Amino acid sequence: MKTIHVSVVTPDGPVYESEVEMVSTRAQSGELGILHGHIPMVAPLQIGAVRLKKASSTELVAVSGGFLEVRPDKVTILAQAAETAEEIDVARAEEARKRAEMRLDSKQDDVDVKRAEIALKRAVNRLDISQRKF
Ligand code: ATP
């Protein structure tokens, strides 16, 4: 099977680079499955998982939004933050989840609800990916 080159890049530097059989992720327009030869496209990504299928394994990368650029032999993901499943600090994500939930439960006027909701999404996404729930 022909492979496709994938790189995941953040402002802090590259996070993942490999040849894979298929890249799957959820764009804002819906689920995407990308194989070698896919038509060129650019799509915004949600907070979620990028699944990278190889011959004998599937790897997961958590992405906190960003963009996906597809060329026939290459996929580039530009994300504000991204971590492979192995890199995720579970205790940190658990703390971030609790903090966001406390802010949302507090109903105080000075809480930026939208910001807390997005932080909660990032934390839950990291926890799900660390437990390979995708
Ligand atoms: P926190 O409140 O714990 O900082 P956050 O969701 O606000 O979480 P981000 O702003 O998305 O964090 O990310 C800041 C940097 O920290 C990025 O480089 C990101 O990859 C890294 N990061 C955040 N949470 C984790 C985690 N649980 N494990 C590993 N790296 C993380």
C-alpha cells in the first residue's frame, strides 16, 4: 500500500513525523480519512484526535485545533498545541479538567465561560487520547 507523509507542527516545533497508510481526523466539516493520492485541500480542525494508521499499529496525536493541509503525498497539520498519546501528562490534564469544571460550576461573573469550556475540551481530549479512547 502506498503511504503518505504526515507532519504535525506547532509553534513550539515539530511533534510528529512519519510515513503512514491513512490519516483520520475530524475536521469542522466532518470526519476525514486521507490516503495517498487525496485531492489537495485545506481544512480547519477541531480539538480532537488525529489517528495515524500504520501497517501494524495505529498512533494517536491530540490536537488543540488548527489546520490540516493535504497534498497527494503529504499531510501537514499546523496546531496551536499537539501531543502524541505517550507524551500526554495525565496528571496535568486531570488538573486542567478539574480547574475548568470548577470555573464552570462557580457561576461567578468574572469567569470567562467560553474560555473554560474550551480548556475543558482540551483536557478531556488529552485524557481520552491517553486512554486510547479513539
Ligand atoms: P494547562 O492548563 O495544563 O496548561 P492547557 O490546555 O491550557 O493546559 P495549552 O495551552 O493547550 O495547555 O498547551 C500549552 C503547552 O503545554 C503546549 O505545548 C501543550 O502541548 C502542552 N501541554 C498542555 N497540557 C499538556 C499535557 N496534559 N501533557 C503534555 N503536554 C501538555
